[in-house]
Amino acid sequence: MSNSNSQSKKRKMVPDVESEEKIVYTYNIDMAPQDTQSSGSSQFMRNMDDSISAVESILKYTFKNKKLLEEALTHSSYTESQSYQRLEILGDSVLGVLITKFVYLAYPELDPGQISLLRAANISTEKLARVAVRNGLYKYVRHKTSSLNDKVREFVIAVEEEGEEEMVVHGGQMKAPKVLADIVESITGAVFQDCDFNFQILWEVIRELLEPMVMLNVLEKRPQPVTMLYEACQKEGKGVEIKNSRQGEINIASVYVDGKFIASGSSENKENAKLHAAEVALSKLMRLKRTTDAISLQMKGNSGEVTEIKGAKRKIHELCIRRRWPKATYRIEHELGPAHDRRYIASVQIELSDKIFFMKGEERSKVKKAENSAASVMFFSLLELGY
């Protein structure tokens, strides 16, 4: 093991030699304007030996077979050499195993679902793309697709502007270019093959690269919004549907709860749009629930009995006419108890163009009484809001 440790810490600086094999485009945030790039100025090119040396310094690992790292840094658009695609597949699989083992040992009591969520958070495209940016690996990829430069540059700037105060777990405002995650996986695969498929040596090399890891406390503070949305609505007996559409290059995700529009989010990336929409929908639904709970408390007197308005449904109907709102709709949310002692909980909803008012009433023995209870809650709520 001591030999492998010394191997991983050795440095071998390759002399600056002339080579006819050049990186046609280099992901570099300090690149010149687009017209200068297209001119093929050698100022913005590196030979592969220099790139290999730089990446070895980042990894703190010297390759026995330099061709493996050359392959790991070569995009499929550069057809003069073997691309990183095979190594990417290997690295993807190995990273999954290593992260699963790390989480499994770090949290002995963690249930399978949480293990899966932590593993996914640490090997997602978003996470690995940020690893490539934070460690500067994005600067050393050889390719012939100039359009990728703009996407990578924009992502690098966005990540740098975010700072390090808060870890982004589930996706930022900008799509993470997949090529950045690919090179982290391909480099991982290259190291794994170069060290004779030794998991321990590989983990020693890439562990620091992956820091900061997404740990359980971080995930609990920032749980996956889409999962949270489905779980919250399931508790209330409601169905959730997220519909996707596009406007030009922008993906739009729209959240519907029981067929009613709640919120939308947008991003260049389809998954990020879905995450943003779920976050907004959760926020709206939580505010609505807090309002409902507060109104319910205000309606209770000292005895704890709920105060109801006689003819509350009629009052709501008159208010909708006066405000030129759509007609309020009622539905039975829950039926409780045996058939001879059935109890009902009803809800009422008023859907406007820019918002939705939704309230649930108390448990009652008849459907009409349950609807009146819901209408009473809605009436008190609208009064509280100034309507």
C-alpha cells in the first residue's frame, strides 16, 4: 500500500515540447472573443503533453500509461484520436459503487431510499459538472465543437458568481453541460484502469476531487423539491402532474394539483425547470396551508368549538358575483367512518387567473354541512385577506 501512496503523490512535470497534435478548442474562461477563437490562433491552443501534465498535478497522480489520460480528455468530436466514451462508462459505474460504499459506511442506520438519494446527489450531472469547474478540469478537453465553448463558459461564470456560501444540490439556474460531468467520469475511469482497477487507490485520488460531498444534513436541509411535492400532496389525498413544454430554447414545467394549475418554472434544462416549478408550487401550497391552519384556529372559541356562518355557501357565491370571480367549486376530500356513521370533510376552491384560493372545512355528518364548514373557513380567510 505504501508503494501506491507514493505513486499517487509523485509529480512528473513533462517538458514543454512542440507537438503537431493541438487542442483545437480549449474550455478556458479567459479565452479571447469568438472571432479570435475561430481564427485558430495558437495563443489559445495547448499540446496534449501539457494538458496531461496539468491534469496530473490537479489529481496528484502520475499516470503510468499517459495514453489513458489523453483518451479521457478527448471529446468524440475530435476524431483523430480515441474519445473518452469507453472510459466514461467505466468511470460512471465505478463512481456509483464508491459513493454507495461511502454513504453505506458513513450512515449505518440509513434506509435504502435515503442511501439512493445521497448517492444520486453526489454523482448527478450537476454535481460532477461543478467538480470539473471547481478543479479546473474543464480547461483541458480536446474537441472540435466550438459551440460547446459558449455553453461551458456560461456555466463556469454562473458557478463562480454563486460563490461557495451555499451548496447547490438539485440544480442551479443554468443547465450543467453534460460534457463536464463526462470528463470527470472518464478521468475516473482512466485512473481506475491505470492503477490496475484498485478501488482503494482510485478512492484516494478522487475523494478530494469530489469535495465537498453532499452529506445527509445538507440533503435534509434541501430535500429534493419534486419528491417533497409528491409526498406533501399524497398526504392530503391529492394528485400531482407536472407537464413540460418548450418556448424556443427554454423548457417550461407546469405543476397541476388535482388538475388545477399551481405554478410553473423555466430553465434551459428540462430537469432544472421541473425542480424550479416544484419549489414554487411547494412554497405556494405551504403558504396556503399556513393560512388555512391560522383561519381554523381563529374560528375556534374558548370551548374549542368551530364557529360557522349560517348560509356560508350563499355568502361565498354572492362574493364571487360581486368580485366577478368564477363560481366556487366544492368537493368531498375525505369520507370517514362506517356506513351507518359516515363523516365528511369538504373543500372549496376559487380559481382566479393569477391565484387559487383553496380551503378545507371540519368533519361533518352530512355533505351539505361539510360544504358549509368549508365555505365558512373560506369566508373568514377572504375577510382576513381584505376581500
